[in-house]
Amino acid sequence: MSQYSFEGVPGKVTVIVTASKNGVTFPDGSVHKDGLTLADWHERLGGDEADLPNPATGEKVHISLKKWANEDPKNTYINVGFSFSPNRPVAPEHAHLFPADVNDPPKKK
């Protein structure tokens, strides 16, 4: 996780690595294979670990596949994503960048 100002909005960028076996099966029976196989990631990274650039910032983030070392590399799907979370509370000068939160109580006039 790193501190980063995304287009002038202070917050944190977090890398999220998830895995699913044989993809995700939906109630209708269809299967969605989210991401690349573990074997594809091993090839792409050149091993179990590597530093990848965050597509939004270019900053290098460390990726490790070691926790899935005992999984089937051809039937385990790995998805790597990035999440940006703005800092809260928002500084008054940034308030215009955020829509009203539906969980906030209505403001009294």
C-alpha cells in the first residue's frame, strides 16, 4: 500500500491479488475465468514474485504468488487489481471531488 495523490485527491493505492479454482461458477452454470492462470502468471513474472507497475501511477508494487504454491497452476486463476481509497475526512478544498455519501445524514438547511 502506498500514499498517492490521484489526480489531486489524497488517498491510498492498494494492490489486490485474488485467486479462484476453475474460475467462478454462476447460478446459471456459466463459468467466468477471472484473470490469468497461475501458470500464465509464473511465466509473466518469471517466477513466484516480481515488481509490477501500477497502471495509474507507474509506481512499482510487489506481487507474490507463493501462497498458491500448492495449487494446480493450470486451474487456478489469479486476478491482480488496484484499488484507490481517498483519505477521509476529506479536506474542505477537496470536498467538491466527492459525491454525497448515501450513508451521510442529510444536511440541515
